[in-house]
Amino acid sequence: MKVYMNSAEEPAHSPGKPDSPNVCTAYLFIRGMKYPECAVRVHEALMNVGGVFKVGVAPERDIAAAVYHTGQATPGNLLTAVAEINCAGQKPYSAEIRMLVEELEEPI
């Protein structure tokens, strides 16, 4: 398992089996989650990123985790998805990558 702290850069991956794509878990710090429905918006936005197949959100800790196929999504895609959440009249959400883990993990 390789861990990359505080990095939006995609880690270099060794070639995987064609039937078993490489996966990465990204842990994001989310700004702007003040209400329960905020966590739902963040969850939906991350799940709508192509290649993401599992998401967990912990609004009480301002974090989210997304597990994705590295050939289909990047940390930048996750950050953009959060930044583009439409929150009628609210301050926009923002995110930063806190950690990338090159191994399938259960999100929070």
C-alpha cells in the first residue's frame, strides 16, 4: 500500500491486470458542509464522477472519501465535482486532497 499525503497529484501506478483496474482511495477535506443535506450533495457529486464506485461522507468531521478507478478519474476530477455543487445562495463548497491511498479501502 502506498500513501500520498496532502497531494492532488495522481500517484504513479504499476500496470495492473486488464480485468482488475488499479484503484485509489482519495480522502478529501470539504469546506461548506453545514447541514445534513450538504453531505448528500457532496456524496452525489462525487458518485457522478466517472470511475468513482464508492463514496463515504462524514460531515461532522468535514471529510469525504472516494474510491475510484485510476484510469477513469483523477483527484482533480473529484475536486472539480465538489467545487461545482450548486448550492442556491449558499457559499460554494471547496475541497482539498488530504491523502491518496493506492489500494482498495473501505471509505469512511
